[in-house]
Amino acid sequence: MNKKVHCSIGLVLTIAIVQFILACSAGASEPSYLSTTQCSKVHGVSGAIDEAGYINANGIKQWITIKGGSCSNPVVLFVHGGPGNPMSLYSETLYKEWEGQFTIVQWDQRGSGKTYEANQVSGEIASEMLSATPLTLDLIAKDGLEVAAFLRKKLSKKKIIITGGSWGSAVAVNMISEKPELFQFYVGLSQLVNYNSNTLNSYQNVLIKVKQNGDQQAEGILESLGPPPWKNPRNFGKLRKVSRKLEALSTDNPIILQAGKEYQSEQYKAAYASGEEFSFIEFVGMNGDGIAQDIELDKNNVDLKIPVYIIQGDEDLLTSPEITKKYFDEIKAPYKRYITVPRSGHDPNTNMLSAQFAALRDGLKGPR
């Protein structure tokens, strides 16, 4: 064979192999999409489901996981807190035992976790990124409604159950207010009611406690901040750091968060960290003008039209019992129940998770 021809064939083969490798690599990194085929048609009416992937919701890819022991189980949509702190990576360790009775759905909100990974660039959060991809409470609630609509079709449910904690509780209540007909009942944990009222109340309660404890360093930090409202975005984080320290002294049985294997890559960890920072800045705002200012459930979201369970830690120093109970008393609902969890703070512990599971099972009993 002519040497020149031989070299040409070799070059073509080399290029083909490189192109194949690149194509495979690109395919491996492309996000997977969840099938729209109904659960029962894929797994059988009583078959188990374990699916994860993206759906197109409100114009962007959004990550959800669906895990349950039977396609016939009632469906629970979890609306995570933060913002920017999805629970999909911890679902296997925290809620695995619940899958016998419920189909557990985790959703990474816009600006969080795998949804952030699919739509935004990880790394330092620049002002241009914040202005180019703004978040609003209304936008995220509308995202959630599209997720709920997808779940109703895929899982063949007329209504689904919705549960949310902290920031997620504000999103969930806005979703319910917009389309209550989609939901069977609501379970809220560490209910965020009104950002300004909650933050001022938190500051006052924490300051009283650090003075009682003689913690002069923490007292000095809080005194230097002064009471909210604040324009410095760092102030909220400083308050939360002090309140977490206090809560650790008065609460029991903290949960151990262990991420699943599919969330261990460096790429995902970078995306999670970037999403957490991005969402927090959008939440508080660079000048005290973030989406948190839109959280006024006590003014805008009192008539909920579905059964409501509110679970409140009695040692919560961020969304305190006095603010939560006052809002609960104002709620108009077909049925409502207020559940206090002793020696529990804002961050959920095993006692609060047990109370959540019990409320979910109680809600299935239907109208009282």
C-alpha cells in the first residue's frame, strides 16, 4: 500500500476514534431527562419506582428524584429550604423508610443543586450573574406548580401532598395559594411567616439569651449589627451563626446528613456550593432588597383551602414559636393542626422528622 494512502487511512481512523470518544464524553455529561410515561405503565400498578432526572419546567431544566415502594402510593413533594439547600442528595438516608407508604419526590429549585448545575456556571458569583438570572418567590412557586403538574400526570394522581421547611415552607404556601386544587394537604416545618418580623424577633430573642448566658463575644457581635432591617447581606448569616450555637445547647438528636454516591463528584460539589451562595445572595439582597422581602404570608397567604399541619420546634430561634403560632391561628383551612416538638430548633432533628412522618400519615385519614 502506498505510504501516503496508509497514513491518510490512519489519520481518518484516529480522527474517527477521537470523535467517538468526544461524543461519548459529551453524551455522558448531558443531563438525563425523566420519562413522561406513567409510573404504572413502566413499573406496574404496585411496582416500585426509583427515577431521577430533569424535566423542562418554566423554561429551564429542573432536577427531581422520585422514589417509592409502589406506584399506587400517595405522592409527597418536598420543597426544600435555604434557599439553595436541596435535600435530594440526602433523601436516601433520611426518607428511605418512608418509601413503603409514600412516593417521595425531591425537587432542586431554580438556583440550587443539580438544577443550578444544569443551567448556570459554578464558581465565583459575579454581580453580572445576579442581574442576569434573578430569582423571585413568585417565579420559584410557579416552577413548583409545573413540577406538581408533571408529577400528577406521571404518577396518575389527582392531588399530591406538599411539605416544606423554612424557606421551602414559604414557597409551598405560595404554591398552595395559587393552585390549592393540586394538593391534598400541607405539612410545614419551621414555618417562615414574614421575613422582617421573623428576623427582628430572632434578633431580639437571641440577644436576650446571649446576655443571660454571659456570652460577651456573641453579645458584642449582635450589638455591632444593631436590630434589623439590615442592608449588609452578611448580617443575617452572623445572626444565624449565633442562633445555631444557642440551639445546639438546647436541642437533641441532630440528623446526620450523608449524601448519596451520585452526588459525590467534584463537579456537583462545586455546583452545590455555588448554588447555595447564589441563592443566599438573591435571598437577602446586596442592600437588604432580596426576595426575602416578598415573604409576608401573614398578609397575603391566610386562606389556604386545604388541610394544614404546622410542625414547630420549641427551641427555634429563627422562625420562633410566637410568630408561627400567631400565623397558624390566623389561617383559614378545612382542618388545621399545630404540632410542637420539644427540644427542637430551626434545623430539623430526628424528633421533627418523626413528627413530619406522623403528620403525613395522619393527613391521609382525610376530612375531620
